[in-house]
Amino acid sequence: MKIKHSELKKARIENCLSVQQIANKLGINRRTYYNWENGRSLPKEARIREIAIILNIPINIISTIKEESDINFLKNNLLPANRIRSHFEIEKNINNFDCINEKLAEIKQVFELSIYTIKSFFSSVDFSIYIKNINQQYIITNEAFLRSCSLSCSTKVINKTDFSFYSKRDAQANIEEDRMVLLSKKNISFAKCIIPGTRNKKHGLKSKYCIFDKNGNNIGLIGCFFEV
């Protein structure tokens, strides 16, 4: 595993971040990050992934770590349902959301199946839902998500970012919120929001949950938007 030092520096500059600013976002001192960027020391893989999230770029641009395909991502990395249950617990005191609670519970079961079964499940629910990888590239969405963005149901989403679906303002807001969920590993359950992507701004609820691999490493997130 190696760092592509020139690409890392270029990406930081393109994001208008100083060495001190990116060090602050990582919770480390300036000297530590400076040494990483200039090849004097090598960060752990988890740290490289954090940097890629902050810079909003694929991890293989700044390192020799390879990204997996959408099928491998879902088939090889997702935890069995009984090990991600805690990340899909929904507040039971929310009125009129029993049906949503049941549908989200079904996702636990579906994660043990193939990408094709997941696609089938996604098409059966009537609320917007998506899965992103650790670099905030889309893996899969459902038709409800695409319709809310006024896009064709045949639109390809793999490896795209929020800027492909939302206005610049909505995209930046969703990216930042998802980044915080990924970094903090703190889920969001049924928080009030304005649903992004909709032409006429609609009030709704949002839920976002981290996804972990077999070793407990955070490898992505699942997001849902519900109209109310």
C-alpha cells in the first residue's frame, strides 16, 4: 500500500484546503499530515480512506488501494443481517410509520442476498433509498429516488456523486452530512428535513446508517428519504 503524494497534494489544493485545515478535519497535528503528504511516513488504510472522504475523491486516486465493484462491495463486504441489526433500529414511538419500519427491517434480510435481489427489493419500496461506498460514490438507488430527482428510471448511478442528482447547494449539503455520518459512525434516524432533489421543496424525514464489513470497518452508508 502506497500514497500517491503528488496526487494527494493536488487534490488538497483543488479543495482549497491548507495542510492545517485538513489536519484539523482529521483530528491530527499539522506535522503528522505534512509527513504523510510528503512521504516521510505512511498512514494506516483507515486514515487514507478518511482523507479520500474529506477530499471527496475515489481512494485509488491518492493511493494504491483498489476500489471494489458494486457487486463485490455488496456480496463480499456487507455483514449478515443479524450483525447490522443495531444500525437499523427505528424509533417505535413515531406515529404512522409502522409500515416503513417493517420495510426497513426487510433490508436486514436482503443484505445477505445478491445485488440482484437487492435491486428487486429497492424497486418495491415507495420511498427514496440509496447506498454509497466509503468515497461517497453511489452503488445503487431505487426508482423512487430517481423520480424524486426528475430522472429516468433507467439512469445509471454507479460511481456517480450527489452532483449528478442534486443542485450544487443540495449536493454539497448531502455530501457533508453523509461525510459526518461516515466519520463519526453516528446514525441518523427519522430526522426532519427538506427532501433534496425535489422541484417543489417537500418536507420529510431522513434516516442514514453506516454499513460495516466483516471486520467491523465502515465501508459505506445507506440513506432514506420519506415524504410526510
